[in-house]
Amino acid sequence: MRTRPGSQERPRHSMYGQFVIQKHRARTLHYDFRLEKDGVLKSWAVPKGVPEEEGVKHLAIQVGDHPLEYADFEGTIPKGEYGAGTVETWDRGTYDLHEWTNDVIVFTLHGQRLEGTYNLIRFRRSGANAWLLLKHRPRDLHA
């Protein structure tokens, strides 16, 4: 559900902001998961992609923030540059934010492919950048 560039209209589910998942064929295939927050795209590299089934957990490595314009990027990053390889949009949409702390982020995606509530949970033992990304079972959010 994209709006025209420059349009002030937001898709009906936009309670917080946009998200985008970009399939990135760099040194290794991974997915860049990005959530709009505070005027930037907070970003994680997810080697196995965003889980589509409830209860499945995937590693997500937090990387640097990206400008909002990067949400629309598709193409090839030339050899020799950071992230060299091809980037294509895998999914995009909006999300509702339920919780955002230093260690836990809970949100509901409203995408073209993905729909559902997810958690990002920081690993304390593995360094500040390692997180688990998982899709909630419907009862988990309100348990």
C-alpha cells in the first residue's frame, strides 16, 4: 500500500510508520528489515529472512540507521562499495507499534506479503547488535 511521493495521505493501517524488507544479494544473501522511527529507518540484517510462521525465531543483526529515501531503493550497489550487490524490495507496508524499549520491540506489520505481530528481542550475551526476530502466535501478545 504505497502512496504517491509527496502525498500526505497515509495507508489506513499507518499507526506508526512504514516498514520495508529488501532482499539483498551481497557477499551472502540476506534480508534487510527496516522500521521507520525518529525520521530514519532502523535496520537489521536477517540472514534467513523475516519469519512467516508463528513461533519461528530468526537471528537479526542490527546495523546502522538508513535515510528514509532508502526504503524505495532497488538496484545494484557497485563492487567496492559497502553492501555491494543487488537489492530488491521483498515486502513493504506500514506497522503499528506496541512497545519499543532498548531490549524489546513489539509491532504489527501490514504488508503486501506479511501480516501479523512480531517481536524483536535483544540478545544480552551476544553483544548489543544481536536480536531475535519472531512472529507471535495470536495468543502470545495478550497472554
